[in-house]
Amino acid sequence: MIDVRRSGERYRGGDPAAGIESLHAFSFGPHYDPDNLRFGAVIACNEERLAPGAGFDEHPHSHTEIVTWVVSGELTHRDSAGHESVVRPGDVQRLSSAGGVRHVERNDGAEPLVFVQMWLAPLSPGGDPAYEIVHGIADSTPYAVPEAGAMLHVRRLGAGERTAVPDGAYVYIHAVRGEVLLDGTELGPGDSARLTDAKDLEAVGVSAAELLIWEMAG
């Protein structure tokens, strides 16, 4: 089964007066929707837009695997475990908040920042926080998040190019940029698809496109 959610259906949040605009694909904060709490391990897929100098002050997380993908600009990240980094387009950043960690996310650059942040529920709660960044992940190189029983696939397609969609009990696809056809349905920037018992599907680039695909066990 394929459940397509359009970009315009996402919940709007953030603080525009402070240079923060947020779009939430799942129930989030004051936008509570009991029918849209999670899909597989994914409990949040947030598109964040930060103006130069804007950001999220130090705040806590726990029992969540947080994976960040920068679309444009540069994200400065610091956490209470002593990690500090600048995340750029093509990098995959993961913060395993485990038993608890605090972090800061800011746009310290001169250009607007856009990033997609995805939260996954761990298979087991607790543990020690961990941090990882992979700079310039290659196309079609899977990134494993074993703590959540999930695998992230980054797909970059040219017009007319095809890619297989991983088979899986749960597959979540977020279109970052461009347009693709998924089993005959067009997805544009910000659109997503939730696939249950995915098998033998493919995506075709209508234009140059970038997809984030989560493959998850049942």
C-alpha cells in the first residue's frame, strides 16, 4: 500500500519572527494528531528553515535517533557531550539521544539554511548518547541506524533515471528536491510516501531529484 502525503498538508510551526519556519509531516508539539503519530520507526520528519543568525537554543532530547540532512546552507551543531560540527549538504548527521542529551542547532552562516530532520524511535530505551557525522555520503550508499532497525538510502536521480525502492515492511520516502514518479504517482519537493510491505517498486526521475528513503523492519 502507498499512502502519499503532500507538502502542503504538513503542519506549520516554528517562530517566523525569530527567523525559524518549520513544516512537520507527523503529529508534533501543539499539532497533535492521534492518527499521525509514526510510521514504522519514523516519528518525525521536519523541514526546518533558519534565517542567518537564527537557531534553536539548547534543548533536551531522550530516547530518539535524530538524523539530519542539510538541503542548503550550513548547520552548526553543538551538544552537551562535547561534539561540535558544521553540517553541509551531502552530509548525514546522527545524534543518538539515548538516556538524554542537550544540543544547540544554529545557522551561523551568511545564507539561509534548509534542513530535513528525521526522528526515529529506538528499539530499546536508555543507553549512552552517541554522535556521528558522515561527510559527503555517496549516492546509493546506505546509512544504517541499527538502534532503530532502520536503513537510510539517499538517491539522486537525473531526468529519466530509475532507482529501485528497497523492499520492506515499512518504507518512508521524502522528496527533498525535484520531481519523481513512484509507481505512477508524481512526488514533488516536500511530498512523502509511506509504503507498507513494499516490493518490486521503482522511482523514476521526472527532473533532477533527490530522495531520502527509510527502509525499516516490521
